Amino acid sequence: MTPRPSLLSCIGSAIVTLVACLPLSAQEAAPSPAAFAETGPFFEPGQPLFHTQVEVTKEHFVVRGVLLPLPSGHAVLFDQELLRVAAIWLVPAGQPPVSERTMAQISYKNPRTRTYSDHPQPTGPLLLASALNPGAAPDFDALFSDPRPPNREGDAGRGPLPETVGRFEGVELTGPTAVLRYRVGQTLVREWFEARDTDGGVQLLRHLEIAAHATPLHFALGRPANGAQLSANSPAVTFTDSADGLVASLAPAKGVQRITFALAPADAPAPGPTPAPPALIATPRWPGTATAEPKLARLRQNGWVLDHVPVPEVNPWKRRIRPADLAFVSADEAAVVTYDGDVWRVTGLADPELAQVTWRRFASGLHEPLAIAAPLPGAVQVWTKNGLVRLADTDANGEADRYDNFNDHVIQSQTTRSFPLDMAIGPDGSTYVSQGGITTGTGIQSGGTGTPHAGAILKISPDGRSSEVFARAAREPFVTVHPRTGTVTGTDQQGHFVPASVGYVFRKGDNFGFPEATPEKLTPPLVWIPHAQDTSSASQVWTPGEGFGIWSDKLLHLSYGRGRLFLISPDFAAPTPQGAVIPLGLETDLPLLHGRRAVDSRAMWFAGFQIWGTRTKTMWSLGRLRPDPDSPIVTPVAARSNAHGVVLTFARPLDPASVTPLAVQSRAWNYFRSAEYGSGYYTLDGRPGTTPQGVSQTVLSADGRSVFIHLPNLTPAMQLELKHDFKFADGGPAAPGVVFFTVHQLREENLAAQGFPGVDLNKRDIVERPKAPEQIAAEAGQELAVQFGCAACHFPDPTTRATIGPTWLNLYNSRRRFTDGTTAVADEAYLREKIREPMKRRVTQGMVEMPSYAGVLTDAQIESLVLYIKSLSSREGPAPDRPTRE
């Protein structure tokens, strides 16, 4: 039987939706808005710049804006891609410069608030606006057309101008003034703004310092409002009135020129001489530090110990601190980037006791950054919606005063759901970045087609001046690079053509199919990870170095949705790379986004925060993971498939008496990859369900640490689940474990060389295990709701937290209205149908659906879930129609 492509998998487990599966037991711990520390304003007074998108008007969108609030109360919006002053307005008293609508802005005070598609807009009337064309060029005619190719569906994100026209270089902070730096052709321009009171009213002054240039330069100044006029203070400037506004042409000069353009009322005096650019002010803007008490040994399990390092919720600046990533600049210090646009320098991290962890502010105003790296001594590089920004402290006062545009080649979508997810530095100095693929448009799965770089991984040269698309069409990709070999690996999250969480070996030219209708070729993953194990994958991290002992040179996989850690055991030598996933049993209670290795190679550090809940109860924190010699390792430390079965390797010898076929259970299934969202489980011959993989023998290696498990009927499978219940020879604690393999091909390997001489592979009799009866009860259904993550989308009590799907409270016997206008009662038959085939009757068109559990749950398990949902209802009969979503 051919699997039906309409069967779906889990609701959008992605960082953009950050949907995960919170267990029922976590409801009571979910903090209410009142539980969050008091914060100051998102747009902090005195901060001289903010990177943000701005919808100036419905037809005028700035994707990468540099917002400059002036002390006078005016706001200047500079478009770093088109090198233009896009708009100027007067901010109403007591208001932020733009309406707070991006994800970071709207969730800043109340992290439970979310956004979908609204954009920030100016909060005051426009005093000036310019056309959507280059604002500066070495050629006059270049000011009247946009040379960048348009995107599908009209997305305003089109990337930077060709460097023959100009390039944005960055910003210098000089106290309260931000000085822009950009090139017009090859000519360097420094630009800053001032508001000056005169007898005729307020003059808004645009000061420019321009390097020598042999040919004229041209600036599109825009069109003033309310009868205001534009003027200049230099005879080297000539004006041309065009349909798009006033154009200033600047004559060639053999030396540096300083000129000023003034926006002022008609009767205001002409602008005076242009001052020199403001000098650096060495006095820190944020003197002082903040601290928070660490929670040592929060978790001690399976050879690891995990410490929680909370952020200083109460700090002198009343800043929300939601750490997204960290990068070590020395053994004792890391730079931590927050989703709210701040970078902090955190010291005291080399101390085993973490007795003096100190937070000091370093930078602010970045646009929803999610990744940070320290590629060179003294350089901190942040991956933001405005591109790759390199921060430098040139006056050594402890705060960044240069925000350099290292690279902005990645085309940023105008949508709120296209995120700069991850960044890794290769051993040759190249930077790999990944961008979220979900955008809000009319394309497949409401994803839209976005920009050419939506869902892409780009490789950027060590000098930042060139880039290439390395891989494309992922949904929410995270990327990492082995620091020695340069092997590029990463993750993606369940969705379109990706029916489960997944780990990849990224190779140049790979295509992952999102949101394409018919991809030319789908890259096979290194490993699949069942959704019940990982509802939302995040980053990966390698553990090179002797400090990790038996864990050295391993690949760890982070689950944002579950707060879990997995060990990936790769087989890179296979013709199609394949591997195994080993759950480490570490429930970190951290919303894991990124993991980074400490400089001394003796600890891993994690950063993460909640925005759209995860299973974890911790809202935001850092974490430190280090090997623990006092905690025995009970899971395998390596796993590999071959042509005849699998080999599991443990950290210490096993008890030979426990290594029997009866201690092993194995089954396999495939997913169905299609343009629909996700998949159920399918047997290897295409029917809903799973295929048992019988065990004929288990063979212990001579050193007692490895087990060959003979699966005589093994065939390639997308998912091979192997449960084991071995014991250890030293009598130490043991626990049942599970390993998930992805088997693309059956590889002949030398079993004797792996410690298994003389294995008789002709032994093919299967050892049968007795089957335990399945319980059908509401209590079993409640346990399944926790195990499979149903509670994140269907909270039994909707008053505790917003639900993604309908609350299960009083769902049974309610009346449901479908997109075709028909209705039905949510009786037992309806509940079974929605569990197995959620797309069959849609309640809300366009919403990403819930998982299809066809083949995932047995009939008995589905009946237990139905009983549990019924137990949450007091309704005797059908209720009236009510608004709902899937």
C-alpha cells in the first residue's frame, strides 16, 4: 500500500515558531507575566542606534534599517542596503521611535506575547521620505532604478547594492552620536545627524565627510513634507529636482570635503559650516556590572554534570536578558548575545565553582541576533537580521564603539519569521551562516517562497567580501563545523519534506526541499530523530580535546523542544553518510539553542531562551556541561550499523549474562517525504505502522564493552529503533536505553577487527520476546500525551497558557465547523480521525497541522488518548459553534 501524502506530522517545531511539547506536569511551573522582572523600555533612551525593520508606508519598506534617535526627539531611518535616508520623523513625547512589532520588540516586556506579520511603523508624522532606489551613487542615472533583482511574491528583501554602486561599511559610536560609514563607488563617506534650533525653527542637519573623488558623486535627498526645504552649505553642490525628490550632485575634489544638507522650514537660515565628525568619548555609557547566583550540579547523570548559570534578571539598566548564544574570547570570558539586541561580556567562567560570574554590557541595538562568534582575537561577530556585524572596542573602555558590516550578502526577508539562526567558523576562517526558511506569504504551507536565501546555508570568505550559497531550501537549519576537519553538519526541523527532526552532513549543493513543490533532488539526512524524542532541533556542537575523556571528539545534538541532549554517532565513510542517535538521558530543563566549547576544552556551555514554549520550565539561562567521573555512564558512547546488524559500544564492560537477544527489541519504519507537512510511520512495505526487526544473537566483544546485535532481516530503513536492557559487569546502576539508526545502505565491515571474531552469520533464527498486553485507560492516555508532546498544543486548562491547537478542556462533544462550511460533533469517531488523519477535515485553512499519528500509535494507545480527552469534558451533548483553530 502506498502511503498517502496527506498524512501530516507535528505542528511547526521550529525556532521561528519555537513550538514544542510541554508536558502536563510543567503547566504549574509556567511563569505568568507578573513573574517576569521589571524592564526598562526596549528602545533605551540614549542609545544612538537601533537596527530594525520599518514599514514607512504600505508601499515603502526598509528591511535593514539603521534607526538613529536624535536628542531633539527626531528619528532618522537610514537604509543600509540602498544607502539612503529613507525617512525622518518627529517622535511623539513618551513614545518609542517606531511601534514595537518585531518578535523581540513585542515580547520584550511580556515574553508570552508573540507576533506573526506586523511590522514597526514610525510613531510620528513623516518630515521627509525618499524613493525605494539607491540614495547615493557615482552615476546620476543609478539613483532612479533599483539594480537588485526582485523577489517572488514581492518581498522587499533584496539584499545590498552591487559594490560598483556602493557598500555600507558600518557605524561608529561617539557618545550620543552615531556616525555612518559607507562607500559611494570606492569613495568613503562618513555621515552623522544633528538637530539645531534656529529663529526660523528646527534645522535637521545631515553632515557628510567625503574622501577625495575624481568624478562627481550623487545623493538622492528625498522629498520634504509640510513645505520644508532642503539646502546645502557648499558651492560644490548642485541640485536637480526629480520626480522622486531632490538630487544633490557633488563636484570632484582632490581632498576631503565636508558638506551639510539641511532640512528646515522655508524661512530658516542657511546651514553654517560643517563641523568635524564627533570624536570618541571614552567614558562608558553603562558603568557597573551585574551578577546572578549559579545553581551548581543542577543535574548529575550519565557521566555529566550540568550547572545552570542564570542571567542577572535584576540589573542597573533594567534590561531583559534572553541569551541566544555565547562565544568564548578567553578561557575566563565569553561574549553573550541576547535576542533583544544586546551583547554582554561575562567573566569568571573558568572558575569551577563559578563564584564570581560577572556581567558587563558591551553593545546594544542589534536586530534580533541569534548567533555570536569570536573569529579573531579582539573581534566579536554577531549574526543579525542586518547581516554579520563585527563589534570592536577601539578606545578600550570596555564597550563596543564600532559596528562594522562584515557581510550583508544574505538576503533578509521583510517577514517577521525569517531568522538568522546559526553561525560557525571553519578552520580556514570562513563563516557559515544559516537563515530560517519559513516566511509569511501565500506559498506552500503558508511559508511563501521568500527570498533566494530563505532556508539557506551560506559560506562567507574569511575577509567577508564574497559569499556563496552552500546549501539551500531547509526549513529551520542550524549549522556547525568540526574545528579540525572542517566537516559541516547541522540540523533541520520537522516540516515540509522533513517528516521528523533531522541531522545532516551539509555538502555544497545540497537541497532540502522547503518549500518547493517538486524538488529536483532531496538530500538524505545523516540521521532521522523521532518527533517524540526531539520536537524542535537546535544547534550541534563538537567536543574535541582531551578534557572530555571518553566524550572527546563526539557530536552533541541539542533539542530546543525537549531540552535534551543527544549523541550523534556518524558513519561519514559510508557512500551516503548515515549514523545513529543516542539519547543521553539528560533532561536539562534548558531551552537549548546553541552550544559552544570552552577554550580549555573541559566544558560545554549552552545558551537559550523561551519565546514560544518548550518542554522546559526555565525561561532563559546559560548552562555549563562537564564530564563527571562520579556519575556512571549508562548509555552507549558509540553505535554503528553494518550489513548484518548493529554494534553498540559502552564506556565500561557489560555483564555477559545480561547480553542476550531477550534484552533487545528492534523495529523499523520509514517516513513519507512529500510537499505535505510531515508524515506518520510506515512499515518497510508501505503500510501504516512499523516493521519488527528480529534478533537472532547478541555477541559480546573480548573487552566486554561492545555488543554485536545480529539482525538477519535488516534492510535499509529511515528509522531503526533498538531498545536494550543490558547490565554492567561491575554491578553499577544500569537503565534501559534506546538507539535510533538511519540505515541508507548495508555496509560490510570486518567484525573480527571490531572485537567479534568467529561470529556465525548463518545463524538466522529469531528469538521471540513475549508481548506485554496494552492497557486502555484514561491514565495511560495522559501519560501518552506527555510522552508524545500533545500538551504543548492542547493544554487542558487554556487559562494557564495560550494554546496552539484547541484546548482539550471540554473539546469532547463540542461542535466543530470546517472550512467547507460543514460541522460535526467531536465525538469518539471524530477524535480518532483527527489523530490519524488531521488534514481530512480542516478547521482553519492555512494553519500548520498537528501530527498524524497513523502508524505511530497503536489502536490501543489511540483509544487511551480518546478516553483521556473525554475525561476532560463535562459536556453531555454538543455545544454551540465556537471560534477555534486546529
